[in-house]
Amino acid sequence: MSGLKYTMAAIPGGNTRRTYGTAYHDGSRWWANVGGSLLDARWCAGVRPAQGLNIVVDITNDGQGQSSALVLDAYTEQPKPGTGTATAVIPGGAATLIEFVGEDGVTYSTDQFIGSFNPGDPIYLNWDADKPTIMGKIGALAPPPVEVPPPPPPTVAQTGEVSIPATASDTFGVGGWGRWASSTNGGEDVYTGTWGGYTVTGSWFYGAPRPELQGKTITRIQFRVPARLNVGASGNALIHFYAHDSTARPGGGDVVRVVGPHDVNVPQGFGGGFTDLPLSFAPVLVAGGGISIAGNPYAGFQSRLDNPSFGQLLISWSS
């Protein structure tokens, strides 16, 4: 490995950048590993390096296009305890280990200690980088102060809205999906009712369950009814909406409609728009279900391929 003696030339002259890295020993000397680059750094005399030790590094530009690195100290994510209680003395061939519980409640062990100790002894600690040294016994350990947590902040109601586009739309009938009128050849138009002795139903699908809605209180469900096709009887059509429990087209038949019907009056020539659905649909939709239409009168609607917003759900929630 080759060290990088000067680095960070882009730092403005006379400025210092503080960064973080780890100590690395290549067998002959110590380097500061910063972001994968080995820096030939100066080290403050109090730093006791260890392989992989987290270190704080200041990189200073001398104003002439070169930068030098200085290792200031080691760091840890949390302060190390100053006292503890010995819990075990473990003899070993090369060194004896003393195991202790720090005042932070964490169990540590060390082979660096002054004097002799027995389980239960209160001990005073000093730390070299991330390795403790037991300096001696202390008379008694005061119990750590009991922290009284602050009262919880007042609960603030949160609200939101999730937009869920349809991942598929289609018509079921005459033996399967996509075999009726303009739903064929992947058209995905949606029909309902009976025409010419054939009964068809239509559905919209939305894919996987919605974890972002789990545990929320659903306050409103809106469904974007697609533009109505010029088929069937003229005038208004009372369309019967259901919730079904399929995430995608079932392979063996029609969807299972588990909630509904909810009737919506759709006029002839309707170009598409949102309508509210009952909140009883919410558990089915949150679990990955979809919307279906079934029953007379015979009517048809454009697919999501004609307009990606057709069949879209807007689900409002609070918590």
C-alpha cells in the first residue's frame, strides 16, 4: 500500500477540514485510513493507536496546493465508563483477564490492571483508546442517578394521502379475462352487465398490500371513474362498485367481491372523475385488494392504458 502524504488539495488555503477514519498499521508504520485512502499523518502524542481504531483527523491546506493530516484523537460512539464492578477473574496462559460491568451497564474485559481484584470489587478505570486499564479499587460506588424521562410531548394528529394508480384493468367473461369487446388484445377496457346473452364483470388491480397504510385510520377513499364508453343503453347508468381481494387477475376465474355494492350514477358521455367510496372498502384495499363492477345495466369504461389516472385510488388517512 502506498500512503497519500498530501491530499485534499481542493481545500481553500489556510483552511482545515475535520474528517474521520480508522488507524491502520501495515507492519512497519501507522497510517490514517480516510475513505479508503492511507494518509501519512502526524499523530498527537496522547493517541494510542490500535488496528481499526476510530480516529479524528484534521486536514489542513498550507495555501500552496498541499495538505497535511493530523490525527487528533480516537473517538467512540458513546463515552466509556470511569468506574465499574469486577465480576470475574479469568486466568490464562499468556495473561489474566478481569471481566467487569461498567457503570453504563455494559460488560467488558481487560488484561491491563494494577493490583489484584476479586469479583464484587468496585474499580476505577482508565481508557487507552478503546482498551480499559483497571487502576485500582475504590471505596464504594454510588448508584447512578435515576433519570426521570421528560413527559411525552402532546400527541399531534398526523394526516396524509396516498395515491395508488391501477396496475391493471380488465373484463372477465365468455371464458376468461380480456375476451370481451375492446378488452381483447390487451385493451384492458372494463365492462359490466349482460349483453347478447353474455354476462361480464370488470375489475381494477393495484398490486401488493400497502404497508404505509397499515395501522392508519382511513378517513376517505376516492376512486377515479374512467370515461364511459358509448355502449349499452343511453342515459344514466347506475354502476355497482365492490371491493375484491385480488392483487392481480386470478388465474382460475373471476375476482371474489367481498364488500359492496356501492352504487354510483354515471351519466352518458361521462369523461372521467373522482367519486367517494365507502370506508368499509378500506381494509380490503389496504391489504392489496381492488375495485370491481358487476351487474346490470350493461356499460363500459376506458382502460388505464387510455389514461393512467383512470382507476386511480386516493386514500386519506390520519393517526
